[in-house]
Amino acid sequence: MYAFTKNDGTAYQTAFSPREIARMYCYDAWDDAGNRCIILTDETDFKTFGYQQ
């Protein structure tokens, strides 16, 4: 799992790597409350990605 934030500062987690996301238009992610969300790639802050075990 990867943790990251959107451009607005909201924290999420996803199973997709930054390299995979860069080739997508949108992808699945989960917020801190466990809600599933669809995130647009354009809204992703790639500088905040970190791998979590």
C-alpha cells in the first residue's frame, strides 16, 4: 500500500504505485475513515507518495 495526499491536502492510501498511476486517468484509493474513493490522476500530489508495509 502507498500513502499519499491530493493537491488539497487530503490523505489517502492506494495499492497502485506512482508509476502505474501516471499511466491512468483515475484510480481507486481509501481515505483515513476507510471509504473507497475514485481519485483523478491530475489531483494527485506525487511528491507525497510513500510505501507502507
